[in-house]
Amino acid sequence: MHTLAQLRSGELKGVKRLKLSENLSSFPLEILELSETLEILDLSNNALNSIPKEINKLKKLKIAFFSNNLFTSVSSAFKECENLYMLGFKANKIEVFEEDILPLSISWLILTDNKIKTLPDSMGKLAKLQKCALAGNRIEKLPDTMSACGNLELLRLSANNLTQIPPWLLSLPKLSWLAFSGNPCSGSCEPEHKEIAFEDLQVQELLGEGASGEIFRGYSQELEKELAIKFFKGEVTSDGYAKDEMNACMSVGTHPNLIKVFAKVVEHERLGLILEYIPSEYKNLGFPPNFDTCTRDTFEDRLVFSIDAIKKIAKAIASAAAHLHANGLMHGDLYAHNILINGEYKCYLGDFGAASFYEVKNKGYEKIEVRAFGCLLDDLLSRSSVQSGDNYQALDILRKRCLSANSNERPLFGEMNF
């Protein structure tokens, strides 16, 4: 974190990254003096509502964040920022999104948790758009022009007012991660589940934290076992409503590669779930995407898998995904960073924050998730200890089928042979 005093003194001359959070009500014009070097600008958690058009002087600007400010419209000031590829206005008060105000270089757009009702037709001109986060708005319809967004891979539409998912969306050649729960058009399920009062639980150390909540180690006298307890952070997350994630978790049923749900927590200020405790020997298979990879996971340097290990992981995750889709549930976030794995390659697919219910007869949703599985296979095979042999070739053929630009050519999870 930097300070306004540092900026004004010239101490920050030459920096590539600038982060200021001092309840700013106006854009500090001294930032424009960093035009020769500044690549990442983060003015989140301030009180800004406008950006000067002179921001186009920041010719090297690639990433700009303005989360938790007071903007009521998507700023048009970035139109001439030709190197800007990531723009975020999460948790503002945006209602207006005008036509043709974004640079065509945008590949990652974050407008989560605003008040947007209508998207401009010019969204279809964003040919480089790969990742678009629109959850928690009031959007009623996607512009048909977005059918031209051929590079779109991840789309978050949960917690809006959509009355339908347009057919063209299911045919986008690269769409792999889709979330649309909490809309009038999305399916829903409120399963009955065992309830345990918060006061009857022993909540212990924090095990982990994600976008939607915190997971603690715990114990239930009633269940007589060690548990994991997840408390959700708020009503709306970056993927949708917390209650939709809870319902998805409680609806998945039993599968050896899915984490069991024992009960939901009641009589507590936060929504909570009581889950199967996964031993500490299990680690995340990968890490979330970074600024450079955009939609693709990251991994430990020099990480290598044997073909047998890749086959075992792929078979387990395909089986879990087949189970979900047989019950009309799309995971929406099928990634290595949401897979827990131990030294023997036993694995669990977790994190249902982006899960969405749909009518099972529409196989288009499953074909989208199959492409996400193809990306997972692609990542694993790129770290294979060998790049030849019958087993490698078989997995590579499956990878190519899953990644086909024509969704009709992709296999369903239940059709995959390992």
C-alpha cells in the first residue's frame, strides 16, 4: 500500500504498481505523472465517483481496479487506454453502462455487485474478452451481440434478473466456466437437511478461506466426529448468493470424490455448513489463475505427474462431474485449485460457489463443463513425465475432443473411457 504523501513528494516516480486507499473523493492527478511506467493501478476502497479523461496518458496501464467506490456509471475515460486488459468496478453503485466506452483490448471485466440492468450492444465488440464477472446486478437480458465474443471462457451471471439463458451462449466456442444461479431462469432446490445449532458445535482453528467463506476445524458431540465447518461471509459473493451455494452443496448426494455434507448450522448470525473433515495430507492440486494466465490455473514450478497419476485424477473428476450433471447441477468452477488431492492421488472436487441447477435434458450445460475438464487435462498433460505411449495418446485424444470449438463434438462425462 502506498500513500498520497509519497505520490505527491515524487517518491513513487518510476513505479509499475500503485495502490492508494485513503478515502479519496477525487482522482489524484499526480498519478498521471507516472505515465512512463505505471502498469497496475488500484484505487479500491475509496470514495471516488469519476475518473479524468486524461487517464489515457497512462499509455502502459494494463490493469485498473476501482472496487468499493461510489461510481454510478462505468467510466468512459478508459476508451483510449489501448493496453488496458483488466478493469474492475466491483461493489460500486453502477446503474449506467453506455455504448462504446471500453477499449477493445479488454479481456477481463469485473462489474460484480452493482445495479446494472442493461448491458450495451457494444459488448459484442470485445473480441478479446475472456473473463466477465457480472454477478449481483439487475441484468434482465444479455445482448445478442455477445454471441460474437468467441474468446469468452468464464462468465458469472448469478444473482441477476435473467429470464432466460440465450441458446447462443451454450454454443460459444471457448466458454468453460459458467455460473447463473439466483436468476428467474435458473433451476432451484431447497433440500431438507439435518440441522445442528451453533451452540452445540466446537469451532476450532481456521483451515482455509475462499471468496465465499471461511472453513474451520470443528467437532460435533451429536455426530461424534471431527468436522469442517464453513461459515459464509455474506449474502452475495463474487459467484452469486451464499444460500444458492448452500443448497447446491446439500443437493450433490454421495460420491467418493465429493465432500460429504452432514448438516447445516442454525441459530447463528452467519449461514453455515457442517462438512466432512478432509485430513491435512490433502493439498490443492493447483492455484487460482493470476493476472497473466487470466482464466487458467497456476501450478508449482517443476510439478510433474506420471501418466498413471493423471489418469487416476481425470477418471475421478469425470466421475464426480457425471454424478453432478446426472442430477442437473453444473459445478461452474471445475478447476485444479478446487480439487484436493493426497500423495496417492485420491481427490475431492469442492467449492460449489458457482454451481447452478438446470434441466438435465439440456446437455449444452454439461458440454460447457466438459471444456473446463479439457482445460484441466491440458494442464495436467503439460506436466506429464512422458509425452508418448498409448496411455498418453488416449488422454491427449480425449483432451482434444473436450476442447473442441464445436460443443456438439465434445463427449459427455459419462461417455469418457479411461
